[in-house]
Amino acid sequence: MRRTPLIQDRTTIALLLFSLVLIGLLVGRPAAAAAADVPITNPGFEADPLPVGGIRITITGWRTSPGGGDGIFRPTASDYPAGIPEGRNVAYVNLSGNSVRQILSTPLEPNTTYVLSVAVGWNNNDPFAGYIVQLRAGGTVLAEDRSSLHPAQGTWVTSTVRYTSGDAEPELGAPLEIRLLSPGVQANYDDVRLTAEAGEPRISCHDLTVATDEGRCSATIDPTAFDPDGRALIVAADPSGPYPPGDTLVTFTIEQAGTSATCDATVTVEDRAAPLVECNAPETITLWQVPISFTATASDNCQVASVEVANATCQLIGLNGNVVELPWRPCRVSLEGDTLTVPRASGVRRRITWEATATDGAGNSITRSCETTVARRAKRRRWR
């Protein structure tokens, strides 16, 4: 009738809790209101009278799977010598994938702790491979117990499933559902109860990585960004910032209606701003100014690590504006660290180009093209 074997499923209770990366815990929460019973139709499976040993594949208030793999029956004394938890009838589920389930009229509420308890039995006259008790909403499994307990043959245990909702999960408002399943060999169920206990708003923290503020070697943050539920709460941070580059452990506090809560998160500040580099070379020089040197300089919001010049070239600017690349030697320049030196110039209309690269302590770098041209007379312009 309802007897088929199955390999035992040994998975443990999984409680799915809402959070982005939840790393904080509530402290200082006042005592909550007493838990209230959530209405369940026919919670003890007694609405359909049966004779001793009788079986029924439909259950008032509950949905069963087609094909007779589950339903209710009235156990005999040999099934459970010590009796059953409640009433005269119990539910049974035989086949993997089948279930006895009920969609409740109560929706999932925010900031509420739900406790589902179900009696689970091992019938003396059937093999037992475990059980699955689920609390769902909107088709999503909120929490479940997969055979965390193992009753002795002919006895019962009570499976308890807990779930605490947050403020912004997608299943809010969807009707709650109780689903009782079997790994494949008969599991018996009885005395189904669900309670709801309203709780105080929670604070959840997540680690945050931010860039330094523009022009500064530190970062400021908005503490309210650490409460993804978006409530209008008083939020404080300790330390309050600004925060230097690297990791800082910060404690966040919310207060609402006399209730306070804290959680910790790591604020990671990264210096992502490249330094500014200056060539410090005039647009033109004259033959009479050599030897001459140009030292590149840099500034940074945090710290300049190095400035280097490289890749010098020499060009001839023709009378018609054409540019001819010249070999290195006619330029007579030298590069050392952050400085380019022109010891001599072999003639006018020689353009000298090079690159100045600045790197900061975080590894950000920038390269700027520099140039100067040998002219008969130097133009009176600012160096750049």
C-alpha cells in the first residue's frame, strides 16, 4: 500500500537567513511579544474519520500527490504500541517527490520568527529512511529539516524548523506553505503546529570597499549605506572616519523606539587616484642655454613613490613643417632618474621628446609626453 524502500538521506537542518553579506548580530534587543499560533486547517489530520487500519488518499485542507503515494491512515496498536501524538489519524508519504502540503492564508511578514513543529513517526510495520519538513513562501523553501532526528521504530520525535524574516526579502507578502515529504520510504506525520513571533527590526552589515575621496588620502562613508533594508533609523559609526587606506573594523549602531542594535563591518579604502606629473620643460630653448636639465615632478593625494624619465627621441622640424626622426646621438641628451639633460644642441629646429612617468605608493601610475624645441630665440612662455 504505502511501503517502498529508499537509501537514507543524511542531510542536516538548513536555515536560510536573509542578508547581503550578514556579519553582525543584534545586541540589546528587548523581550519580544509572545508567539502567536498561525492558523492551519486540519493540523492533526482528524477531519476525515477512519476505522482502525483505514486509509484515505485525500486529506481535508491538505493537498496530496496523485497516484496514492500519500494520504492519511488510522494506525493499529501494532503500528505504534505507545500511541500517536494527537488524535487518531496520521499522514503518510511514501514516494520520493510526493508530499502532503498546505498553503496557508497567512502571508510571510517582515521581522518575524516562525517556528514549525511536526511530529515524525517510524511505523513498526514499515521501513524508515528519514523525513523532510519544509516551511515555504511563494514557492521558495525558507527553512527545512532533512532527517536531523531519528525516531526509534514504533515511536515519534518532534521536528522543529525555525525561520526569521528580514525587511526586504522577495517572498514577503506571499502565503506561507507547509510541505511534508519523504526520501522514498514511508514517513508518518502528525500534530502540525506553526507559530509567529514579531521581532524588532534588525541591522545587517556588509563589508564595503571604497576609493579615497577626491584629492584626499582617506575616505568618508554614509553609515546608512550599511543598512540595506533602507529603514529611517539613526545610524552611527565607531570610528566615525574618515578612514585611511587599508582595512578598518567599524561598529555600526542603529536606534529606533528605544531599541539599539550593533554590528561590525570592515571598511576597505583603496587609493585609486593616479598622481599628477609635470615635465617642467619650456616650449623652446636656445643654443646658448645648453647645457640644460629638466626635472620632472609629481604630486599625489597620498604619496609619490617614484618619477622617471625615459624614451627620449630627437626630431628635425623642416622649414615646411615636416618632421624627420634623427638618431639618438645628434640630440646629445642623457636620462637619469627623473631628469633629462641636454648637454649640447647641434642646431636649431631640433625637437627633443621624452616621457615622464610618476607612480604612487598604491601602484597607480601616469605617463606624460614632454618636449622642447631648439629655437633661435626662446619664446617667453611658462614652463609646463
